[in-house]
Amino acid sequence: MNSFSECDVLVVGGGPAGSTVASLLAQQQRRVVVLEKERFPRFHIGESLLPLNLPLFERLGVAKEIERIGVYKPGAELVSDAHEAAGTFRFSDNPYLSVGHSYQVRRAEFDKLLLDNSRRLGAEVREEVRVTDVVLKNGERPRITAVDKKGGKTEWLPRFLVDATGRDTLLSGHLGLKRIDKQNNTAAVFGHFRNVPRRPGDKAGMITVYLFEHGWFWMIPLPDEVMSVGVVGTRAFFKTKGGDIDGLFAEAVAATPSLAAQMAKAEPLGPLTACADYSYDSRSYVGENHILVGDAAAFIDPLFSSGVMMAMSGATFAATAVDGLLEGRPRERIMRDYERKIRLSLTSLSWLIYRINAPILRDLLVSSFDLFNTRHELITVLAGDFYDQRRLLSPLRRLQLAYGCLLFLSKFGLRLRGGGIIWSRA
Ligand SMILES: Cc1cc2nc3c(=O)[nH]c(=O)nc-3n(C[C@H](O)[C@H](O)[C@H](O)COP(=O)(O)OP(=O)(O)OC[C@H]3O[C@@H](n4cnc5c(N)ncnc54)[C@H](O)[C@@H]3O)c2cc1C
């Protein structure tokens, strides 16, 4: 060992979850150290942000900077060739939302901005330092081994450990707590392209989701006329092509005529990337002196562009929990509150995500007939409100009610199409 170090909080991972928790704890005068295995800026997927991210940017003091690097996102559009229809969801159409827009960002720039900001707020950030081992024992400080790019080892003994390692899931893997979500058995292939026209008029900055038989595509307009395009499909669909991700992407594009038209002159800016073993969570998120935050705790399909929002809002809950535990406040209550908030957001989104390939939900998403005011409710979810689902008529409950009614009607051959309910043999 070359050295031995202590701090209040050691954060492993400098993505949005890690930099947010580090910033907030540094603002509380905690001595915080962030270890990040990469040197920023580095590529990362997850480019479409949600309106309810914006109050967090204000709180961190980065709102103006994000506005500068982002493409203005006024909403989302869902296109279904099977329905020959599209549903447009403008955030500003929901008067109850406090913020009516968000941004599409290059994550390389966005993540660097947040990490640099945590430095500015007092956290010590060490890049190109990878955590290779963690030992957790009751009644003792966590013991962490980290290795820098020259092979120099440091052993850390922080009072508290935050796992923000994203899909690497350092602790849930190490402790055997990780559970793969078999109901959301999907995978993704994505890349950046030029020469893909944006949607016309005020839809130019929207994310467009194209539904096709085996899944869905995203199209996210980024700065400098770059378009991020990705396909999310069932594992069965992905298996049809073995490991040929280019063939699979091309087949999915061909199966989605409206997207194929947009992509007719597309030029890839690099090779496509694939990502499997998709959704997961952890049996527990908090221990005696460690906490899991962001993708290190759980990941859910990106249909609602929820990842960064969940990582950053989860990080604010984690910062409150860690601060309380370091102050010696009652452990049980803090742990229960944190677990409950994270699980609440996951349950509300997974109900919708599990059904995205179901014809009834698709009818609801692209129909112009607004059953039980579901349009408002969908905008609320698309804006990032995942935490208020206990009210009797919460957004999710209304959607479930509408879905239940449509499911019942479908037993008699009735389907929601276009502007109303029709009789359909299909
Ligand atoms: C296909 C796909 C599409 C997505 N689309 C969207 C979207 O449109 N909008 C959205 O909001 N979200 C999206 N997401 C989700 C989003 O990418 C994540 O939810 C988000 O990045 C989580 O942030 P995080 O800080 O928890 O993890 P990350 O951003 O992954 O950060 C983790 C950091 O930890 C570092 N690290 C890992 N292991 C170690 C180690 N041992 N030592 C030191 N450092 C380590 C990594 O280098 C990384 O920088 C998408 C995800 C996928 C897979």
C-alpha cells in the first residue's frame, strides 16, 4: 500500500448521482472525496432530461450552464405506424407543472459540468481512480481499495461510503443483492448520426419515440445537428440476430417505416453500441455505513427518460439520509424512508414499462381521445413526477383506471382508435 486516507464520505462514481450527492454533502461542510475511474469528458448514454430535473439544477447552481449546453426540449412525441397516428405531449399543456420544458444534452459535457461543480462546492474529485475492493464489517468503517492509472494503490477508511457506480453496481454485485428484472427482459442498440432531419416547427427539440412490433426507438436531437438514435427491443427479438447488432438495428429500422423515412440519409458518427441485462434493482439500498444511489441501486428501462432524474433526485434523498446518519439520527427511520422513496419511483414506472408492447397501452398513448384526462397524467409522468403515487387519483392510478376500462372493452372487440372507441376484429 502506498498510502492510507480518511474522509467523512467517500463517493465511488462521478456520474449525475455521484456528483449530486457529493455537491450536496460538501455544501453541508462534510469532507467528501469522489473517486471516478474515467477522465471526464467521457461518452455516456442517457441524453434526454425531464422538466423536474430543472429545480435540481437551480439548487446546484448549474441551471444557466445546462441551458447553454442543451437543446430546448418542449415535450415528447410518440409515433405508431400500426395506428398511423402520433401522440404529442407538450409539457406546457399541463398547467399543474411548475416547469414546462427540459433539455437534451451530450452526457459527456453534462456529466463533466456537474462533476466540476461538485469540486467548486468543496468536494475533492480524483479521476482515473478505480475502486477495486470493498470490505464492509458491522461496527467498523468501510475499507475501500482504489487504484490509480499508474497502478498506485490507496486504502480509504471513510465514515460513510456512497456507491454511485452506475451499471457497474459495485456493492449490489459484491454483496449478492442484485436482482435482474425478468419482466423487463430487454436490450438496446444505439448510436449518433448526422443528416437525420429534426421534427418540424416547435417539435424540433422533442424526443420522438417510435413504436414498432418488438419494442421502440428513441430519436433525441443533440447540439450540432447530431441525432441520437437507439432501439430498445425484447430479448427474443435481439436473439434473432445473434451478436450482429448492425443487422439488428437495420432490421428494426426497416420494420418502422416512419423512422426509416427520417433515417434515409443518416450517416453514423461511429460504431453502434449494445447494452443488455437491462433492468435490475437491489434487495436493499442502505446498510450500516453505506448507501446505493442512482443506477448503482436500480435501473429501469429508459422509455420515460427517467434515469438522470431518478439518479439526481435519489442523490438528494441519499444526501439527506447520509447527513442524518452521520449526525447520529435514528437509523431505522432514515433507512426506511430512503428505501420507500426509491421503490415508489420504480413501481410507478414499471407498471407502464411492462405494458409498452401491449396494444391497449399503445392505443391509449397515441389516441386523440382523452379517456379520463389521461393526457395530463401522462405529461405529469413524462415530466418526472414519480414520487407522488399514493393519492387516490394519482397520475398512475388514472392511467391504470383507463387501461382497465379499455382492457374490459377489448373483450367485446372494442378498441380505442383515433378520436374514439370503435369495434375492431383485430
Ligand atoms: C440505452 C439507455 C438509454 C438511456 N436513455 C436515457 C435518457 O434518455 N434519459 C435519462 O435520463 N436516462 C437515460 N438512461 C439512463 C441513464 O443513463 C442513467 O440512469 C444515468 O446515467 C444514471 O446516473 P448514475 O450517476 O447513477 O450512473 P452513471 O452515469 O453510469 O455514472 C457512474 C459512474 O461511476 C463510474 N464508476 C463505475 N465503477 C467504478 C469504480 N469501480 N470505481 C470508480 N468509478 C466507477 C463510471 O465510470 C461512471 O462515470 C439510459 C440508459 C440506457 C442504458
